[in-house]
Amino acid sequence: MLFINSLLLLTISFSAYSKIVPFIPKYRLENLKAFVDSKNLYYFNNNRGEFVMSKGFKSYPIIKGQSKETQYNAFLSSDYNHLLVEEITDYLSHMNIRKMNKIWFTDVGSKKANFIGKGVNPQFHLNSTWISYFDPQNKSIIIINARTKEVYKKILIQDNRRPYFIPDVAVSSQLDIIFTQVNSQNEQEVIKLNKKDKSILLKGTIKHSDFSMCSSNGRIFIKEALLDSSIKKSSLSLFELQDSKANRIHRSKGHYVGPLLCLPGMLFYAEKKFNISKEKPIVQDLVLFKLKGQQAIIEKSFNGDISYFLNGDKVLINFDSKVYIYNE
């Protein structure tokens, strides 16, 4: 059953003073994977295909890759205590979209990593007490207890015609599993699974709908981006999951790009605008949506494409070969 509150159209204001500032990392951006400033710890990918921790003037290889081509993705928990590492072997020569990568767990500052499974897109949930990743070969979501490293649940998602589709996953404080999938009509939907039943929370209104999720302190937020290429219309909606209902909290007419990120007390996302002027054919706004007061603020605009990701509770932004950081 689909639950949606009445539409809330909110105005967007501009930040008078941006908290997005240039960031100069200790290592080259393409090598830096995660960092913890308070402990002077940096994690990077060296030219021998190793995942390395640097502390002070010493470096310690934590994961030794199978070849020099081995690359890593690192995911730092919001409390800066743990890391999930995705090991991608033969990164340049083996680009299979159903490829299974090794997934490792390590405590921040530890010189050892524990292998926990094979898949893609590892994530922490509920203050790093739970871990999820996706098995693209068996089309299943794996949920693991972060303390015991035991598998709690395997969820088989509906097979679909989108070979690149990777589901988003969230875990509620009641241990309900929220995930996205593509149904037989080639439409995305958001599913809630608990011990009793399985239900549809949200269903895309058109085939071009795209859902993504993030969570903070047990609160789960959902983004739906609509883009109908045939009529060139787009919109973005934000929802909060409350009492098994998806309540709409914001809507705008921007082209949504990039992930939805949860920060303490706010959501972080980007909107793309086209053909502002000949000098600015593409503009991307980084938007902060403050949960208290439900206000969307454009924190900074970039004249071109950007990418961004979380490092703990900080956002790093890549633009034009430069790195920026959002500092609250």
C-alpha cells in the first residue's frame, strides 16, 4: 500500500557564507580513500595494489591486493571507529558489472582487516552496528551483525532488466530492512521487510523514477527523482519514513544528481540546472535541507559537473581537479 502525505512546496534560500572550503589532502586525491584527522590517520591505495594506513611518518599495509591494478573503495563509519573496504581486483582489465569484490572490515587504527564476504556497495547502518552489501550474481542483499560478523538475513530482490541496478539499503531501529528494487514493470519501488510481512512503501510514478536512501540516528530518508526524457520535465521529492509511512517533506523542480547524504540534523544533495547562460551551460547547486524548519539552502554553486561522498560525517566534493570539504 502506498502512503504519501500532501505535497509540500518549499522555497530555497541561499547561504550568505558557504561552509564548503578547499581541502588539501596529504595524499593525491585518486589515492586517498579515507582519513581521520583527530587521530592523524590516512588510508590510501599505493602503486603496489595495497590498501595502506598511514600514521605520522609510518605506513602499514592492511590489505595486500592480488596485483598492482587492485583498487579500493573505503567507507568510514559516522563515529569514525570502523571502516568497510571494497577490494576491486584487476580494476582496469576486468570490468564485469556482475563482478564480486572482496569486502573487508577493520577498526580505525588497526593494522589488520577481517574478510566478511563478496559483493558490492558495502554500507554501515545504525551507528555501525549492522553492515549490508549486495551480491550481484545471486541478486541478494546480505545483512551482517557488525560485532559478531554473522549473517543476519539474506534478501533476494526481484530480478529486473537493469543490469547496472544496485539496491539502496537502510535498517530501521526496529530492525526492519528498507530497500529499493525494480519490479516487473521496470519501475523502481521502495520495500519494507520485517519479521511479519513485506510491503511497498513507495512506488515510482513513471519508469524514469529513481530512489535512494540514507539514515541518521535511526531516522530514514528517501529521495525520489523523476525525469521524463520525452517531455523534459524533472522534479525531486524528499520523504521521511515514519510509522511505516513515507511522508513527503520537500519537493523542488531541479534535476537531481548524485546521492542523498544524511548529516546530523540535515540532508545533503545536489541539483543540476541547464542552459543558465552561454557562459554557464551547466550549474550544479549543493543543497542543505535542514530538518528543523524544513528549509532548503543552496550552500554553493559550481559551474560544471561535480561528485561528492561522505567521509565519516564530512562531505568531500570533487570539481575541476580540485577537492572541497563541507565543514559544519
